[in-house]
Amino acid sequence: PNGKIILIGGGPPSAGKEIIESLRDAGASAIDLLLMPYPYAEAIGGLPDILKTLPVNQVLETSAGDINAWQKQVHNLLDQRHIRVKIARAGQVWNIDGVQLEVLAPADPLLQNAPVAANNSLVARIVYGQTRFLFMGGVEKAGENALLTRAPDLSANWLRVARFGTREASSPELLRLVHPDIIVLSVGPNRDNLPHPETLTRLAATGASLYRTDRQISPLRFISDGTFISSPP
């Protein structure tokens, strides 16, 4: 509400400059909290451009170890800039500028189910007033099952579907517990022809308004006033 900035992920390598423009359009001169959902190129590939352009006060990620070149590059930039990194675990709560960020996953011990990094993705919910935004990161079936087993409150008005809408994520049980009014699918051209038709059927069955980034002329934008969530044209 007073201009603090939370950035969740950095998108693919080609998205870094576009994200910087979007942040600047929102009045950002720095990022107060950066969340790294999982260490794949589609989630953190744009971060090198962002880190080289905007100051970052603190980073939240699920694992400090390098599993690929993208994560190593981001960690090197964080080290060079002396940016604080905290390991995210379920149960943590961050209060920033009247907004509450809840970490819902991963929990210890971390899962060993392949794909390991995706199943241990950071799942976060942002609460502002009466409105709730749930970001499912990149969890696949095992990660989602682990979350459901812990049975946290998952209700949210707004849901960002996990990892392009894969076949095994966004189960009927998860969607029942979230009970969203708005669903967002972040997806572009991909080798697996995602989102999967079965997932789209499950999402449609919720009755929520569905938005897909691959079917938008301009970037999607949602605004909460603490009571309602709107999507300006």
C-alpha cells in the first residue's frame, strides 16, 4: 500500500527486461523481498538482468545449493551484492507494509520425489485485508500431496496455478480447498503442450474466471483494495 515491492520469481531468461519495465511502471526503485520459487530457468532465468538493475534488500529461497548454472549465476550475483538470503520453510510469516506473506511449502524434511526441485518449490500466500493470493510455484503431484497432507488453510480468492498447468498438479482436492474466484495460468510456448487438457477441465469446473498469459495482448494486472480484487483493462 505504501510502495513496498515483493517480487515472486524472475520468469524465463527472455523476461528479465520486461519485468524490470513492469516494476518501474509500478514505481519501484528497489525490491524489498525477492522470492525464488524453484531453481529452473522458467522461474529464475530473468533474475540476472533484474539483479544487475535493481537493488534487492532480501531474498527468500528453498535451497542454497546450486543444482544448475542458472541458480549458480544468481547466487554469484547475490554474493557480489551482499544480499541477504533466507531459507524458506512452511510456517514462516513475513509482514511487509501491511501485507502478510505466508510460506506454506516446503516443509522439512524436503521431498526426494522427482522432479525434486519442483516438488520442493516455494508455495506462498499473500494476504491483504480480506483478499488472498496463492502462488503454487512449481509443485508437481508429490509436492502438492505433501502440502495437502499437512492440511493447512489454503483458501484464496486468487490462484496462480503451478508450473504451466501440468497434468498432475491442481488436483480436485486442492482446488476445492482453495476455492478461488480468479485463476491465473502463466504459460507460453513449450515442448509439452501445456496446460494439459485434463488440468484445464478441472480448472473450468471450479467456475472461477480463468486468465492465461499466452492469450493476453498486454500483461495481466490485478489490484486489491483489501476487500475486492479487480483486473483493470
